[in-house]
Amino acid sequence: MLKLLGLGSVVSCVTVALLWTPNASAQAPAADQLKACASIENPLQRLVCYDKLAAGQSVEAPAAQRSNTQPAAVSERPQRNPEDQFGLPETNDADDTIYVSLQKVEKDPYGKWIIYLTNGQVWKQTDSQTYQLPLDADYHIERGVLNGFFLGREGLNKRIKVRRIK
């Protein structure tokens, strides 16, 4: 009895799948419509185009001609060095590590380091670990989990948590 029930459920599932397949393929967007959406440079307009395709609406010619004004505005912005933006909260840079040199270090009233780099950046220690910072050593600042940053010294397996203040 269980064998017949199992066989019957398999047959019914296959039948439903076969009956549904022609309907799904009839709603599939054409390749030229997908290419039209893929050629749109603006991410928001591209997403709207894909949403229209998913809803079953037709998409006209690529909307890239309408977004010709945007690339000109992007090229007018001054180019900045990614290292200058490293560690700022409003940036999402792809670099995970920068190599730095120390200009001077001092301690705040709470005993935490304030670190002045030769590139003009200022970082402050946020954890309470003790750490020696000789000026002549090679240092790196690396991005950690949840946008945390750590200052480490080459050849030393210890680091401190820091945040950029300037």
C-alpha cells in the first residue's frame, strides 16, 4: 500500500511539473530584453528594468541614452587618493590594508594612544591594550570585521584597535 502511495505521489508531482513548464517558458523574457537591461549603466534604472521584466512588462530600447548626463557629472568630481579616504565612515573602499609611517605619538588623559601619521591622518586607540609604538618601525592599518580597524607592526603578532579621527 505504501509503495502505491509513494508511486502515486511521484507521478502526480511529475505531472504538475510538466503542466506548469509551458506556462513558465511563455513568460520568460527574451534575450534582447535582458541585454537591454544589462546595458543600462545606472544601477537604479537597471534594477527597475529587471523588475519590469519580472512583472511581465515589455522593455523598450536601452535607456542608456537617457543617462548620458550622469557620466559627465561623475567625471567632473576631483579624483582622490584612496589612501586619503581609508578609515573614514562614509567611504566603502576596496582596500583592506594600508602601510603607514608614524610621525608622532602621544597619549590622551585616559592612557590611549593618539597616532599622527606622515600622510596627515590621525588615529586614536579604542581598546585598552598596552602597545609600544616606536617611530622607526613599519606599521599597517587593516580593516577588520564590522568596519573596525587595527594597527599592527611588522614582525609583531599583536595589534590594537584604532579609529580615524582626522
